[in-house]
Amino acid sequence: MADVVIRLFTTGGRSRLALKPTDTFATLKQKIQEHCNVPPAHQTLELSDGRGRRPLTGVDTATLASLGVTSGAELHLKTTGGVAAEIAGVTFAPKAMTSADLPPEKKEEKKDTAAGVAGATG
């Protein structure tokens, strides 16, 4: 069975991981821990596969194929709990969240709230 080559992006770099389509979500998270020194409990993954970007979630026993992870897919790793990713011995601190990281509906809420506050003065 052919390898699934995934491009992994972190706040400070990118790398490639090779897995099998039959590997599990738990195996993927373990490989990320080995490669980036980020424990699975502190990994938030998003999958970008040409149809957009979506959170990659699933039970640990789900296969990569069943999660829609195919060769060439991009995984974006966001760390939680203040854990920093490390690639090739270089540590990358977690990126502070900005309004650009918010989903579109939250950006609209923020605009509406700011407009309401600005309009309330006077």
C-alpha cells in the first residue's frame, strides 16, 4: 500500500510525514509528537485538502483514509496549553491568536460589538 505523504505546517516551519492510509489517528498524533515534540493532548489539527480547511478530529482508532487524509494533504498544527512545537531541534513558540484566526461569523460579531460600543458614546 502506498504511503500517504502529509505536509505538516507549524507556526515556524513545515515538514513532511509519511504514513499508511490504514494508520490510525492515534498513530498520526504519535508521529507528530515524535517529530515536533508536541504531546497529542496539546495538538489541534486542521486539514487542508483542496476543498478548504477544516478541523481534523476523530476517534483514535479511525484510519487516515476514513478521515479523508490523502497523500498531498496539508495538516496545520496549532499547539495548546503553551506547548511549543519543535522541528529539527528548533523550537517555535505558539502563535498568539489574532482576529485573523477567528472564523468569519466571529469576525462579524466582533465588528458588530465594536460598532455598538462606538455608537453608544455620546
